[in-house]
Amino acid sequence: MKRRDFLTTSALGIGALTLNGCYREENRVKDKNVNISRVKKVTLKLATSWPSHFPIMGTGVENFAKRCFELSGGSLEIKVYPKNILVPALQVFDTTSLGQIDAFHSGVYYWKGKNSAFSIFGGMPLGLTSEEMITWLKFGGGMELWRELYGKFNLYPLIGGSTGPQMGGWFKKEIKSVADLKGLKMRIPGLGGEVMKRLGVNPVLLPAGEIFTSLERGTIDATEWVGPALDSMMGFDKAADYYYTGWHEPGSILEITFNKNRWEQLTPQHQAIIKTASEEMTGTMIQEFRYKNAKALQELPENVKIKNFPKDMMESAKIALKEVLESESKKNIDFKRVLESYNNFTKLNRNWDEISTKNFLNIRG
């Protein structure tokens, strides 16, 4: 009897403790939810370099803003402003640096005039693909260097998408040899523009909204943009017949960059939400580009002639690229440091790439 009474009393005691623990845990969860709901709402202004609702890149950052709102339970609102609404397309860097807006979405290579090292974070001609670039940035030390150098401009960058491999551009006349490039005016940014300059091209930097008109009117003779999906939408096939395969942007990186002071004022929760949403945007953007480019390629009009650049031009481009990299490394210690990091990852990656991706694609045919 005593033994039975002891067991009964013990069971009741354990039950009470359990119930009490559950009650405390339930209240703790409730308190946690209350705390989340009471987080002060934050509103950020983000300007882009793209027109309103611009496919893939523009809609990508709009969806990013929606995800931040959803994941935060409405406590983080990012208002997206297309180019020229708050800020001209190519002034978003300076405006965010000064703290006049909170963030921007654009292409890294637009800012090589600030520091030539920035071009490498945007992608290298004849270099790494999107997957390889993102791997270098996240695991090979690239992101640490990017944030260090952007920090001097009071900026905090995140990967904001990638285009995948880009086409080499639209030309009004056929390029049969490297000599045909002499004197051409071409819209092409970044290190690709520097290489083309050494081949006799006059590189021009233009925002998206000005490219078609310039090509149609003959202000420029050629332009690169992205790939069949966006190029067709821009109407380039109506202004030029020759469409060349790519080499200068095998994996361009886009950025979603915040004013550094503003970023540091955000709660760790909001910072984590932004990073999560940017990762999601990057993956989705690469996949969307691949699908829509493949589809748009089949729908190009008959006047479009897809060409490879002549062999002598590509050989000259490789020599010119080496000269550009050596020259910039001598002039700019930042460029040299970033290039060394990039090259170290390239060497590490090469052997694995040779026996995996490259070998498989050769087998697949």
C-alpha cells in the first residue's frame, strides 16, 4: 500500500511538473510571438538601375522585397524605385553611399571608375561561371574583400542575382577578323570593355533604356546586353542582324547593396531575413534566365545570324585580357589583391572542373 501510494504521489508530482513546464514553454512561445509582432516596423528605400517591372532583374528585386515583407511578418518593408524615379540609373552607388537612399540593385561592373577592383566582383572575361563566381565569393574569400573595399564607400554588398552566361553582342556588320573591330563604337562595360578597347573598339557605357535608340540611330555600332530573352524584349534584332556568342561575361554578378550605417542599424533578425531573401533571389534569377533564354533562342526572327567571333579576335582578346590584368595590378593594389584571390580559387577549382563539369559536357556531347 505504501509503495502504491508513493508511486501515485510521484506520478502526480511528475505530471504537475510536466504541466507546469508546458505552461511555461507555451507562455515563452507566446511571449516570443508577441515580441516579434511588436518589432518596430522598418521601411527602406531601394533604387534600381532597371526600368519599372523590367523582366527577371527588375521583377527579381521586386520579389525580393515581397519576401522580406513576408518573412518579417510585415515588420520590414523595402520600397523599390525603378531607375530615374528617385535616382538616375547610374547614380545609385553614390546616392546610397551618401545615405540619401538605403540600398540599390545594379551591376557591379558599372562602378569600375570608383575602383577598378570592383570589376572582378562583377565577373571576368573568359573566366568563372555564375556557380563558380558565387562559390568564390562565398567560400573563397571574395565576399570579405568585396565588403572591405565597399566599406570605404560606406556600403555593404550582398549578391543580388546572376545572369548566367551572356551573349557577345549585336553588330550591324559581320566581324570576319579582329581588324573589323577598329573604330567601332560599342556599348560594353567592365573588363570586357577594357579588352575590346585594346582591340580597337571605342567602349561606351549606357543604361538599359538608352541602348536600343543609340543602336538604331547609329550612335553606337554594336551592343552587348544579356541574352536572347532580354535582348529580344529590347528589340535589338530590329536594329542589328549579327548576334555573337559570348566570352566577356560568363557569369555576371548583380548586387543588392546597402548603406553600411543603415545596415548596421538593422536588427540581426532583419539582416538575416534580407540575406535569406537575397540568396533565394539569386538562385531563382539564374534559373529563370536559363529557361527564358533557351525559349527565346528558338523564337529569334529569321534575319538574326548567330555567329562565333573569329579565331584571331579571340586569340587577341586573350592577350589583351592578360595585359589589362597586369596593367591594373601594377596601378591598383586593391585590384592586385582581389585578382590574387580570384586566381587562387580558379586554380583550386580547375582540376575538379576538368574531371567533372567539363568532362561530363564533352561526354554528353
